[in-house]
Amino acid sequence: MKANIKKGLFILGGSAVALVLAAVIFVLTFKINSYKPRIETAVSVATGMKVRINGTMKLTLFPRASVLIEDILIQNRDTDVASIIKVEAEIRLLSLLRREVHVQQVRLITPAFFITKDKSGHFNIETPEKKPAQKELPLGSFEARKIFIKKGRLLYVDETSGRKTEVNECDVAINNLSAGEEAFPVSLSFDGDLSCVEVKAEELRISDIRVVIKARQGKFEVDPITMKIFGGNGKGSIKGMMTGENPEYSVDFAITKLRFDEVLATYKQKISTRGELDLKSHLTMKGKNADEIIRTVQGDISLRGHDLVHESVDLDLMLKKYERSQNFNLIDVGSFFIVGPLGPLLTKGYTFGSAYEESLGGKSTILKLVSDWKIKNGIAEAEDVALSTKQSRVAMKGRLDLVNEQFDNVTVAVVDEKGCVRFSQKMHGPFRHPRVEKEGPLRSISGPILNLYLKTKKLLQGGKCEVFYNGSVQQPH
């Protein structure tokens, strides 16, 4: 019995040694670089792009079987789409003896991706649609246990607007990636973790980004999303359903301790307001492209803050000057409301600033700011939008048409203790070139007399008026 066990162990040991020796001989004699043209051709055909391996390829056995490929360049339409300094793929050792490769783990070291949208609206990553073959073979399944990206970088350029977006130093970990024979993305399944040092888009900078994502059977959930933005802490989640005709999305996002001065700097405003605010939003949308998504977006956006210190401008003095002369845009005060939840509108070309030149010097305190908007089918309507200073209360009404990019009868008004209008101004038209209704010469010349008439008329009517604002911001005492 002992002899048989001893003999069996000897056979097993000998077999193991033989396998190791065979693997070593295979690795030493296998010239992987001779397969470089075949690999380039296969990947180029699969992606529809030009793939070149400019560096060397290397097959190693210890400490684990792996393939190393250096200096990869991917091009499309004669422009660079991606470059990768190094790709490492761990493979199963025994599969090499059968001339098969089973990938266990893939690492992409310092990849860079370059995406460009040209003036005609086409992306440099688009490829011509392939005509189906006469006998098309069904797609097989694909699996990868782990995929890592280290220090990745993305550069996006929109040639129409000239704007650039940079995503720097990103690490990605994808586990249990699989894609079955069903249509993409229904068959896609994986767990992922993404972290990036920063995202830069003109003046906007987002840092310390962390994203956790899970995808199963056409559904995905990104939760949580955390980041540093506008000096505050951002946190949210995204849920998506990709199985229907139109993909559906749900987005929840909030920023606590958002710094107003950093928001204004991002949108290139010349004014300075110090203080912290909180932003909350819940949005749902669906569609296959940006236009469809904007047309279907609906939900709520809210910006709240208090005790904001406005440097170099005395808002109360400015409003008094407006009441007397009305020679500048009262609408400028409305930039406080729009710059929060709908700040990107300020990048469309309208400069909110003429009012501030009328009151340089001094400073003021915004005791409370509320900017609540209801969005339905791409139209944002002011629900509770107002601010109060030590002496005044200003409110806004109207709609912002995000689909057609225009203001829809936006009105900014200074209101009294009953919420009645003391004086107001309207704006409508395209975001890029809005039309601000200004008082005519008669109103400017006869302003004091007309104000006295309106006050007398209000007194004779028993103080009745049409309430313009009855929201949560109270009249200052």
C-alpha cells in the first residue's frame, strides 16, 4: 500500500516537473513579437480603427504568466483617438500548452483618450457602419475577471464652441465583466469603481471624484457619486434603464457648503459674494441623445443660502437708485437666482453686470436667498425665487426654456411687505441675446410724480394689490 502511494506521488511530482519544464521551454521558444501584425490586424478589424503596436511584446512565466504590450496607438480618420503606454494581461498558465489564452486580469497603464466633436457634429471615434456578412456568425460571450486602468486621461474638444474638457489621473477597477450573446447593453454586467483627481472645463474645476457603479441586464446604478465642486461637497446617484426603446435616467445630486464666490468666478462674473449655500436636485429624463434628454427632463432644483456678504456693491443703495432713475437693468439682480441652479445659462453670452457699476463701494448682506425651480419637459419655472437684504426684498417669476434656449417672460420685482410690486422689469428672448424691457423716457422723467400717484392710488384702494410673491422669504424689518 505504502509503495503504491509512494509510486503515485512520484508520478505526480514527475508530471508537475514535466509540465513546468514544458511551459518554460514554450515561453523561451515562443516568439510573440512575430504575431504583432496579426494582433494589430485583428484588433483593427474588430474596432474599425487603425491600431498599431509601436513597442515590444513580451511573454513572461514568473511570478505569474502574463503578456506585456508597450506603446499602443489607436487612430481613426487620421487622428489620434487613444494611446496606451503599457498593457499587461495575466493569463492561465496551463492554457498556453494548448495554444489558448484565457485572460484573468488586464491592466492599462497611463492610457490617454482624445475625443473631438467637429463643426459638423461628428465625433472622431465614429466608424462607418459595417455591412452584414452573408453568413454572419453569432457573437460569442466575453468575460474578464478584473480590468484596471491606472492614471488614465481624457481630453474632449468641441470644435464648434472651442471648449475643452480635461479629465486627469483616473483609476478604474472593473470586476466580473461579462457580455453575453444578447444585444448590447442588455448583456453587459460588471461592478466598477472610478476615481479621478480632477475634471477641468474652462473655469470649472471638479476634484476628488469617486464613483461606484453596478450594471446588470440593461440596468445600471451609480451610487454613490462624491466630489469637491465649487468649494463644497457634492454627493449623488444616477440610475438608468437601457432595455426600452428610449433609455431612462434618474439623477439625484446635492452640494453642501457650496461657495458662492467660486460659482461666480466659474461663470466669469465680475462681482464677489462670500458665503455658503446648499443645492439639491432630483431629475428624471429619457432619450438616446442630448436633445431628447433635454426635451424630456423634469424634476426639481433648489438653492438655499443665508447671510451672504456682497462685496463692493450696496444692493439697497442700488435699488434706491433704480427706483429714482431706472437707468440700468434691474434684471441684473436676478443673476443671483439664475447663477445657482441654472448657472450654465450665464455662459450663453449674456453679461449680468450693468447694475453693479451703479453702486460701487460699500457692501451688503443677503439675509436669505431661495431659488426653487420646477422643471417639466425641458421648461424650468420659478416656484419660490427671492432674496432679502436689510431693507429690501426681490423676487423673480417666469420660465426658462431649456429646449429652445430662451427666457420666457422672466420678471424681477422689488416687492413690499404684502408681496406687491414696487417696481419691476421683464426679460425675454434667446439666452445669447435676451431683450430687457426698459422704462420709456416719460417714466424716467416723471418717475417721482408717478410713484406718488401709484402710492395714492394704492391708499385709496384700501391697500389692495395683486400679490406678486408669497413665498418663504420674509420682508426685512
